[in-house]
Amino acid sequence: MASIKANARKVVCIGRNYADHIKELNSARPKKPFFFLKPPSSILPPNSGPVLRPTGVNLHYEVELALIMGKTLWDLDEKDEKTAMDAIEGYAMSIDMTARNTQDEAKKKGLPWSIAKGFDTFLPMSNYISKDKIPNPHNVEVWLSVNDEVRQRDSTNLMMFRIPRQLADISQCMTLEKGDVVLTGTPKGVGSVVVGDVMKAGLRVDGKNIEEGRIEVKVKEKGGLYEYTET
């Protein structure tokens, strides 16, 4: 798992890829995939500590299926689905942590989201999942619970833009390289966590839990000098 963090030159995140999630955040529905970046330093491998909540941050979870790229993709045609899928080396589960109040302010003021998404520990990830464990990534049930209460549970077949389209659109803007991580979007049910909460996440294929995809992580106070204030 350490190699996923070490080998990821970038983490590309698909936004607004599930219709019900768009509704719950009162966001506009995109006409094509849109994406943003998280720094690889935000990756939190399994058993490597808690998610750290910065002072003053309204901390939200977003469970997502992650793609681990195994080949370079550049300027890919969205119709070339075989090349897109062959470029995926494997998978992982992930939780895209978000400083929601920071993000909301950025949206209102037309500012970038980097601070809202990029804090250290803001991307808990599971162990690596080999491709044979997920024969069809568009038919996976992803879930997340907080203190053993399920908050998110949906199928990846609800994605508005399927994985080949996501990879094509990204590759037409920036080259995807071996080791890069792509987060494929979050379903409905996002919400806040506070210090002391325990998040668990995972995925099921054909009703069976994939053990490599399990995440369990606690939320603690970050401390340090950062404190959220209006920009």
C-alpha cells in the first residue's frame, strides 16, 4: 500500500458523477466529466493513523472507488473503451475528505478548492485490490459508515460518466501516468464527522465483501497552527 502513495504523481478526482449527490449539495449537473486534484501527500494508507480535522473545519466524508493506473494514457478517444480499461492496474477504496465550509466559501467566491481537499490525511485508502477481484467496476456496491451507522451505500452502476469516459477526458487535458490514482465520484449520503467518530468503508462484488477494500479510521483533532478563517 505504501507503494500506491509513493508512486502516485497525482490524484485526479471526478466531481459530481452521481445524480443524487448533485442534488444533495444543490450543485449544477455537469455536461461532461469535470475533475480536480488532491496532492499525493493527502493519501492516508491503512493503519497509519487517524484522519486529522483542522481547527474550524466542517469535515465531510465522500466514499469513492479508486483506480490505480498501470499504463500511460494520453489524448484517449472516449470510444476506445478497451484501451482505457486495460490501462487500469487495479483498484482501491478511498474516502475523499473535504473541508466543506472551506469549499463552500471557495465556490461562492470563485476561488480554487485546493485547501478544502488537500490537507494531510484527507485521503484514507484501502489496501490494493487486484483487477480479478473486480471483474466489472461498473457493478460494485460501495459503502461507508460512521460509528457503525451506514451513511452511504450505492452501486457504481449509477455513475453518470463511466470510467472510459472519465479517463478519456482527463487524458485529453493531462497525461495519466503509471501509479496515478483516479477517484471516480461519490454517491449520495455525504455528511460530516467530528473528533472521536470512526469511519468504516468497503465494497461488495456480487454480494461478497472484498476484504482488501476495507477501511477503518478514526477522526482526531489536527492541532498545529492552521485555523479556518474566511479568505
